[in-house]
Amino acid sequence: MSRPLDLPPWLAHTLRTQRGPVPWNAVLRGALSAGPLLLAAVLADRTSLGVVAAIAAMLAGINDRPGSRRASVQRIGVPAVAGALGMLVGTYAGQHVSALPLTLLLTGLGLVAGGMSAIGPVASGAGTQLLVAAAIGAGMPLPEAGWQRALGYLAGAGWLLALRLALPTPGSLAGDFRFDGEREAVARVYDAVADLLDAVGAAHATARRASLTAALDHAQDALAGPRLRRYASSAAERRLHAQYAAALPLAEAATALAWAGEATTARAGEGPRRLATAVRENTHTGPLPAPIRSAPALRALDDALLHAAEAFDRGKGGDLHTRRRAAGDLLRAAFGSGGREYGLRVALSFGASAAIAQGLHHSHWYGQHQHWYWLPATAVFLVKPDLGPLVSRVLCRAAGTVLGALVFAAFAAVLPRPEGLIALVAVSGALIPVATRHFAAQTAVVTVLVLALVMVGGEPQASLSRIGETLLACALVLVVGHLPMPGQRGGGVRARLGAASEAAQAYLSHVLHETDPDADSRRVRWRLRREAYRTLAEARTAIALAAAELPPLARHSAGAGDVVAVLEELVDTTTACAVHLDDSGRLTPLHTERLAELLDQLAEERGHLRVRLPELPLAV
């Protein structure tokens, strides 16, 4: 009997592809973004400005991921503003300073953008667009002034954002234009609660609990986006907030049941599923299954169902329990171990690629071509760890660029100009939302789009030079990624582990010292619980990416997965303790013994792991 091929982690990650339905709405937005913008600019005889707007629309399309309209404002808008700033700075720097000061300036921008990318996904997208736009502004020969290029960049990204906010979506077609992703996100939380209840006592209960955490994170982000008013301004939105808030005690009770491991009846999951249907269809809950109150966690589940039914009918709003990150927290993330290490690598990659590109450019290696900015712009995407492990990024980027360049060369030989190239830009924009499932596919589509823009802008066909510059950037980033840096390696993983440990400590401390569990105290508890599980999920993601690096890099995060597993069980146990304390006011020997065991195990893991974690000085 043949055994399945056991691929090394770095190669398995390279070949892995995300799956899911085709996001037809995003495809439509992509088709209506870069291509029509470029066509309008050509007709208005402002082709160069149209190229800038199309580039901005393309980058905004990469950030146009599934989610609510409200979340898309931040996810698309903040990086667009950073990109416009980069375009402004890069343009004036490229026009007024020589090669050496320009390289130093771009290196400094890389240091800043790399550090702020450690704050979170939106900040990471902003850092990427800041650097890419700065390189384009410094190197692309355009007649417009810097402020005009920046406005054109904002217009391109703003056009895609306007399409995102204005075009119908599945949610709006169902009868409520205000919600496109929020209602489905909240409904999935109730479905995840039901799935966890069904899995209580089974081996896959831990995976179901992780799915519940992901559903809560997604719903929280969908509802907590920017708004003109501080609080929900409509009755429908307040009702949706109340439905989300009502899911938190249900999630808490389901987690406690999963921790106890006592299988429940099939009836336990019926209530949350009926609540999920009520959220999706915007109807009343109807009759819920009869209660089962034989254990503290089951009594908590029954009470949570009754509370949810009342909240669904009343719908007066609810706290989203979002993380409150002050300016000091953001600065600590940017200048902490993860931000420092990433900032140094981005600065070195971006600065070195800019220096090499300008040296080749001024030595006339490019011939007629004036796009030295391609090399540093490519290095920006290659050095980003949130796009996958380093070797996976390099292989996918190289393969995608070669494929995209060859495809474009074939189209360029037969398409009429400029109308055929503009149509190719529109088709490529439509393919970006589908191609984001794999970095190589995304690279191929973006390569076709960029080469088409270059030709529409008046430059000759540049497929061969695009391949050469990409391979050079891949080699450069691969070398920089393996260079020793000041401090301890694995800063990103260590930073995530530290945040998860601190959140677990805050949650456990609150539960153990919660003498009077009133409504305000429970709201604090649920916020701390949400923060603990969210930071654990972020740590899991960082560790999975680090583990898929080549062995010289992966060894720096070895053992981190074991620490996260202990922290996850500690937070699960804390949740079970909270439910039991609500019911009886004191813990059982089983709870205290398990807490003590986990704290001892965490101390042991901390002792032999290279990742340094904050202490958990908690007496049980």
C-alpha cells in the first residue's frame, strides 16, 4: 500500500490554495475599476494620470476582501491614504534629490512602514501601499506634479471604495441594503455555537471551538467598523448589535460544556440554530427547545438562550466588546520585538533594492525603459510575512511573474492599442478577487495588468525586463530574510505570544477576583475573553507561517505551538471557571487542580523555550 507523499512544510504551503465560492460582486467591482478609469483618462488625454489611478484601484482591489461595507472603509481607505502620502513624498524626492539621499529616504520609509505593519492587517496594508507608491512616485516618469499624482491615486482607490459602498450585494438584494456582510457574520456565530454543542465530548470539539473564535472575530470586525456616529444609529443596526452581544454568553456556556467533555443531547444545538435563522431572515426567534438544567454549564446555556430570545425581541443594542487599543499600545506593537525585526528587514530589502535599481538605471542597463521602481516595489511584497513564509513567497512570485509576463507578451502581440490593452486591464482587474486565493495566481494577474498599464503609458513591451527584475528581487529578499539581525530571531512570533499570554493573564485574574458578577462585571469579562481568544488566534496564525519557513528560520519558533496550546486550554478552563462561579460562587477541586497544572506546564514551557513570555503570577 503506497503512502501519501509527505511534503516539507515550506513546499506544502507553496502549493496550498484557498477554496470557496467565486466572489462575483468583487469580480464586478474589479471589472469596473482600473479599466474604466484608464479608458476615461485616455479619452480625456490624461493617460499618465489614468495609469496612477489604475494602479491605486488595482492595489485597492487586492484589499477588497469579503466582509461588510463598514469594514471595507477601513480596509481599503486607510491603505489608500497611506499610498497617496507615499506617492507625494516619492515624487518630490525623486525630482529634487540625487540617488544617494533618495536611497536613504526610501530606506527610512521602509523602517517606518515595516514597524507599523506589525500593528495589524490594516496597518500592514497601509505600509505596503506607502512603500509601493513611494517607489512609483520616485521612479515613474510622469508630467504631473506630486500633488496631482497623489490626488489621482486617491481618486483611483476612492472609485473602487465607492463601488464597494454603492453596488448591490447579496445582503442588499435580500431586502436590506444597509447590511451586506454583518447579518450573515452574526448568524454564523450562532451556527458555530450549535456546531460546538454538537461536538461536545468528541475529538473535534477543540477545532469547533477555534471555528467559534473565528466567527466571533469576523462578526466583531464586521460590526465595529467606522461610523459617523459613535453608536448604532438605526433600530435595525441596534437590533443586530443586540443579537451579537446575546451570542457571547451562549459561546461562553458552550465552551464550558466542551471543556467538561460531557456529551449533550441533539436538542442543545437546536436553539442556537433557530437563532441563526432568525438573524439571517430578520424575524422573531419563535419557540426555543425546552431547557436542560442538570449541570452548571447547561443552566448557563439555558439562561443564555432565554436572554437571547429577549434581546432578539427587544433589540436595544449591545456592547461589541471590541479591543480598546490606545496610542501607547500601537507604539509598543510597532517598536516591540516583532516591529523592530520586521522594520529592519523591510528597510534593508527596500533600501538595497532601490540602490541596486538606481545603479542599474543610471548605468543604462535598462536601455529605453524608465521603470527602475519595479525592483523595490517587488521587494515590498516579497518581504511581507503576512503573505506567507519567505520561500513560499519567493517561489510563488517568481512563477507568477514568469507566467504573467509570457501571457502578456502573447496578448500584446495581437491586441490593438490602446483599446485592446485597456480591455486587458479591465479583465485583469476582474480576476484579482479570484486570484488572491494563491499568491502565484495573484502575481500573474497583477503582472499582466501592470505590463498593460506600462504600454498604455507609452513605453515598449517590457516582459523580459520584468522577469529579470523580479528574479533579482527574489534573490535579494531571500538573502536578507536569512541574515542575522540585532536581537533574538522570531520577533513576530514572540510578540504574538506575549500579547496572548498577557490577555490570558488579564482574563484569568478578572475571573478569579470577580466577587460580584453583575452586568458590568460580565461585560468586562466578555471583553477580556474576546481579547484572549483573538490574540491566541493571531498567535496561532503567526506560528503556522513561521513553521512553514525553511529549517534555518523555522527552528526559531520551535515549541511555540505547544505554548499556545497550553494558553488555549488555560483560557478554556478560565471560561469553565467563570460559568461555574456564576452558578455556585466557588470552584470545584477539579477546576483548581486543572488551573494549577496548566500554570505549572506553562512555566515549564517558558523555561526551555527560546521565546520569552511574561510571567503569570496567579495564585489558584
